[in-house]
Amino acid sequence: VNTAVDRVSFAALGTTAVVLVADAGALEAAHGACERIVAEVDAACSRFRDDSDLTRVNRGAGDWVAAASTLLDALEVGIDAARTTGGLVDPTVGGAMCDIGYDRDFSEIVQAGPAVALRVRRVPGWQRIELDRSHGRIRIPRGAALDLGATAKAWCADRAARAAAETTGVGVAIGLGGDLAFAGTAPPDGWRVHVTEDHRGSVDGPSGQTISMRGGGIATSGTSLRRWNRGGDAVHHIVDPRRGRPASECWRFVSVAAPSCTTANTASTAAIVLGLDAPEWLAARDLPARLVRTAGDVVYVGGWPSP
Amino acid sequence: MGAPRTRKVGDGECARSQYATSVVAADDVAYDNTLGRRRRVTSDEHCRADHDRPRHRAAVGLHATTVRGRRRRGIVSGQT
């Protein structure tokens, strides 16, 4: 654990979690609240843990499988994201993810492997998920697999920020692998957010842009970091549910600000899938966004501040 | 009016801020980000579905300025 006056970071969800507080005296309590939420979401929603609720649902595809409330809530969020984007993000991309080689934690993926036979076919579809809240159970079609990568981490950030702010009574910013959520009263000049290609970058880095946020959330999705090779062809991790294979590469990365990190990450993922139509789609939903083309030029929409 | 629909409602959110296609009606059951559970949407929130853009931007809290000047501490948003 690395600590500074008002910040702590720790490994979580296969990436790094960062907790910032507006009052340094609240750091320990905020850290504890965040860790509890992260552990709960990881145990329920991880596709790479053999003991997670989500793994049990995937393993039992075709049958009803009991699930605790955390997975029920997370899946409901994922289904809502699918519905509101018209299926541009879809929690049933798990099988397609495995097909392209993303079947284990990213750090364990073999970076160069043999070619894979990619079939262009629509994923099973969120409409075929059955969620029975009254009996605490889930059923997905036989052969289908869930992946909540487009929503669960961001939803976790929202919940962790809210829990930490309620516990401490001070403003809190939570970062989970670059997905940011803010809760409570922000510092007088807002939270300083550096938007750049890699969440491991420096807040003072030369590339990217620094903006200020007071609440809500911000998320960045892209095709340039989580990628690997199969048969000499580059593959990345954002699957287009309409085709069941990696989305066309129009944008290197897209950052979206929204009332919640969940909404932001849903929209940034949908933007990658949409490609050229993304700016119009984001603007129509009043979502401030910064889109970086593969060539490096930047497009701003929805009121995102120009540099 | 049929079975209640479910959607997320955020703190200070107006319904349009989610997606234009999912505007809620009063008395829908919704997932409340702030409470961490589902609750019934009020008529006030229904009214706020007819929001204007400036109000939405205020809810987002994104300042219309880029931060410049000396190095400041902060947090990074980037790809995982």
C-alpha cells in the first residue's frame, strides 16, 4: 500500500485502485470503505475467479443458478446499459471474449499466439438473460457467458465513492483502473483530473488534458492498450456485440464525463463500438466527451472543454 | 400502466442525462445510485426529464475550463 497525505492506492480488480479525500484525516476510513466494496464486487462479478458468482452462472449456463444480491444488482446495471445503448454494450459478450483469447486476467494473456478462427455472429443478447430477483437466481442461455467488463468496475467505483463519502462525511474521489467516481463535497477548486491514454500515466504527464470535476464520474475506454496478437493480427478487448469480434478501430480512446461513472463507462465503451458515429451519438445524449482518433487528433463534443 | 420498469437514477440526475430513450415516468421503480437500492421515482424527477442542457451540465459538474499552470495533484483517467 502506498500512502501520501490524502491518497492511498492498492491493487484491486486486476488493476490499481486510488482513493483521494478532501480531508487527509478521513483517508483511513475512506480506504476501508472502498476496500470493502471492491472486495464484494470482485467476489461477485469477476470472470477470472473460479469462486465468483458470475463464474458459477457462466458454468451453469442453461440452468437457473443462485446468485447473491451484488451480482443481481451488477447484472441489472449491465442489462440497463445494454437497453439504453440499444445493445452497443451487452453483458453476453463473455463467449466472444474467450473466442478472441481474453479468457484469463489480462496480465496472464499470451501476447502472441496462433491465429484464431473468428466468426462474425451476434452475441446471444442481453434480452435472453433471465434475472429472478425474488428467488435470487439467474439463467443465461446454454452456451452463453456473461462479462460485465463494460459496467461492473465503473459501478464499483460509484458505490465505493458513495460509501466512502457517507462513512467519512468528506469529499472522495475513487479511481479503479482509470474509471473515476466522485462523491461528497469536492475541494474548492474541484477534483483535478488528467485525461490521458493510460491510467498509469502521471497527473503531470505531457500528453492528454487536465480538467476539473465536482461530481459524477468519468471513464476512458480504448483500443490501444489491452491488445494482443493472434496469428500476426492485433486483437483488442472491446467486442462489438453485433459482430461478436473486436470493434473496428476508429478511436484510440474515448473519455466521457457523466452523472455517474457507470453511465460514463457505458457511453465510452459504446462510442468505441460505434466508431465514426460516436460524436453525434454522444452529443445527442448531452454527454461531454473527448475522443482521440487512431491518428492522434482530438474531437470534443457535448461541452467538453477545449484545451 | 404495465409492469414497473427499472433504470438507474443518480444523485442530482435528470432522467434525460441517462439516455433519451429511457425517460422514466412517475411511479416507475428505479435503481437509485445514491441509496444503493431500487425505489419509486417521484413526480419531481419525472418533471426533470424535460430538462435543459445547462442543468444537465451542472449535474455532471464538469468545469468549462482546462486546468493550466503549475503542477497540481490529481487523479488520472485513462485506459485500464
